[in-house]
Amino acid sequence: MITTDFIYSTALEMDWCFTAYYPGNYLKEKEYDVVILLHGTNGNNRTLVDRVPMQEIVEKYKNKIIILPNGFNSYYLDKVEKAIINDLIPFLMQNINIRGITLGGVSMGGFGALRLSLKYPDLFENIILISPAIWNPVPPENCSVRQMCAFGRPFDEEKWMNNSWFKNIKNLNKNKYIVIHGLQDEIVDISNCYKFVDYCNKNNIYIKGYYVEGNHDSKVVAEGLKKSFEIIF
């Protein structure tokens, strides 16, 4: 069952929507694993259920709930970060009997999921990064993120780096990471992903990296979700 709901976000000062997948036999008193998935640039809370067969991928696993908030083009910084941590997660904890929370993201959402996992490591059990927008050290000159407000206008490279994983490695060893990236990705070159996976491997940080045929597209996202859920659940 896929629904769209609203909560009032004090961080955003507005009614804030999220899409959710609940198993068909959902019972409030049962324990559930919750997966929060963050969408990419120019997406919204419906993007991942509209572009990938989310229900088909998830329904084979029992007692799983998927939550997809609207992150706008925020890169999950500032007010949207606060909305997730201070509004959404407390709401979920109050209304769902949660066994554990996995945080995942696609592209911009991968950047957000990685950053939030490093800042709030105790909230999450597993981190899923699909085609993560983790340019290292900075995005290329023709990259769309340089035109967004998230990192200032003009684009502030120092703000980008200060919010990137390579400047925030203290808590890297506190989570388990699964990374999936397309070998032909034309938006986020796969070398950026190699840097993260190699660093984790060299420093004995739990990580599983998978490189699949595909570009920065829904096919890779679907494969990434399938592989991640197989490993975690």
C-alpha cells in the first residue's frame, strides 16, 4: 500500500508531505524496519515510487516500511536536515513500532544520506547510497548543483567541502554502508565513488560497493534498491 501523508514541520514552517509504502498486512502493534529514502535533484516524495517498481521490490520482504520525504533541491542541508531529524523521525517513532531505521538516498539524496549518517550516526543502522552525488573534492564547473541555492550563489566550494564526507570522517566507522553506482554514470563520475569505497576499505569501515552497467538513471536505482534490500533484509 502506497500513501501520501502530511505532517506539520516546525523546521520548514509548513505542511510537509511524504510518501510511504506500508505492507498489506500492516498492524500498528507489530515491529517494523523503516527505510527512509531521499530523492535526487529536481525530484520529490513521489519520484522513487513513480520511476522504479518500489512496491514490487519491497513486497517480498515482510515487516518493512519505506518513507520518502520531499527534500526539494536542498541537498538535505539546513531546514530540511532539521525537518528530517526533528520533525519526521520523531513523528515516525511516535506512530510506528520501529525495530530500526535504515537511511538511503539517490544522487543528491545519497549526498544527504551520507552526510546525515555522519552527523547523527546513532539514529541509523544501515546506509544505502545509490549513484551518490559525492564529488571529491568539488562538483565540475558544468554541474547543476552549482546553480542551486543549497551551497550559495555563487557556489561556495568551501561549504561544499565542509559538508562532504572527506571532511567529516570521525563517525564513518559507526554505520554500515552499501554503495551502488553505474559504470557509465555521466553525471557523477564513478571515480568519486571509488574514492569513498577505497577509503572505507583501507580503514576497515564496513562497506559493500557494487558497480553495475548503467548511467545516472532509474535502472541503476532499481538494481541498487534490490541489491541493498537483499543484503540488509
